[in-house]
Amino acid sequence: MSAEKKKALFICLGNICRSPIAEGVFQKTVNDMNIGDQWEIDSAAIGSWHVGHSPDWRALDTMKKHGVPYDNCARQITTEDFNNYDFIFGMDETNMKDLNKRAPKGSKAKLLLFGDFDPQGDRIIRDPYYDSDSKGFEKCYQQSVRCSKGFLEHLQKS
Ligand code: 4NP
């Protein structure tokens, strides 16, 4: 395929819980559809607290349990990301407010709430970082599976 790759960036507050799961699941979804070579995919944080860190162990456990490979470390979003990526996905309304605030004028990326592509209409991927268990991570995984498929179907139709 000679067409330019489409580029998607997944964002959350810390880049150690939700956006790594969304990134890993989206990558696995396109790989399983044999269209992985058409995509460039990454994730990043709004904040800088966890830059260079691997995801939270509960995020890694959840991905492992579902056969989602993951080997990336946290980084913070940059101004260039807004002109490099075609799609930047936030996980909740606060992410969307922060993304809209940081986007340079006229930048290329479409800023999208990932949950808007959930056919079940569960629009917010809640932050599970302060939870005392892993249930929120499993829920984030399930939402990411539905939203990845939903977004790719949306792209095919548009
Ligand atoms: P995430 O979760 O945004 O899904 O990666 C968080 C991780 C860390 C923090 C907040 C949310 N923190 O404040 O350190």
C-alpha cells in the first residue's frame, strides 16, 4: 500500500492507565483486521508526572489477560502532535477541555472523545487510577474494544 498512514493518538491524564489500554487495543484491532500497516498509533499524557514510566500494573495485567501486546512508556503530549496526528482521542470531558485548550490555531488533528464511538453509548472512560481494584481497568478494556471497532466502522462509512 502506498497511501500515507493514518495517525491516531490516544490521550489521558497520566498515560499509565486508560490511554495505554486504548492504544494497545486499537493497535490489536487494526492488526487483527490486517490493516495494521495503514496506521501509526501512539498514546500520551496531559500531565508530566509519569513520563518514562511503564503503565500501571493493573493496565498491564488487563492487557496481558486479553492477549494485547504492550511495550510503550508514558510521554507527554507536544504541540507538534496536534499537527502530526489525524485523530487525537480523549477519554473524558476534562481531557477534551485540556486538548482544546492546548491545540494550536488551525492544527490538523481532529479532537475526538473516544467514547463517542461506543455503540452502547457509554461515552466516558473513567479514570481507574485511584481505585482499590482492577475492575475499572477491565471496563476500560471493554470500552476500548467497542470504541475501536466503532470508530473504524465510522471511518469506513465516511
Ligand atoms: P490515566 O490515570 O489518566 O488513565 O493514566 C491516571 C494516572 C495517574 C494520575 C492520574 C490519572 N496521577 O495523578 O498521577
